[in-house]
Amino acid sequence: MIYHLIEKGPSMTVEELISASGLGSCAVEASLERLERYLLVERTGRKVRAFSIGEALLQSQIKYSDNLPYTIENGVIKERKK
């Protein structure tokens, strides 16, 4: 439910998600933590946005592959430090 609310727009705040979902703050925070862990959303301060399919795949590849020559830091693709 939370993911579907997030993916409708460019980004939402946690407060907007609580209001739109009708869920409590603990339930929304728990859902956001799961979505972040599964590399489906990104939080920047209080804003939350859904990754595109390409971003999610790239994030997953970077997270689980230590031998890639690049990484993502704050939304910027950078050469991996050796």
C-alpha cells in the first residue's frame, strides 16, 4: 500500500504517507524500512521516492557485487575507491 502511494508521484514526505494511508507512524516507518531494504525506495531527509526499475536493478547490482568499478553515493554514480 505504501509503495503504491509513493510511486504515484515524484516524492512524498513521511507525514503525507501517514495521512494518505491512514496508518500510524510506526506502521509507515516499518513499511519504509522494508522498502528501502528491498531497494525499492530512497529516502532523502523527510522525502521518499520510488526507484525506477533501472535504478532498482542498478542499486541491487552495486549492493551485491563487490567487483564493480562504480558505486552510487547520494544519487551520483562514482568510480569505486580502491
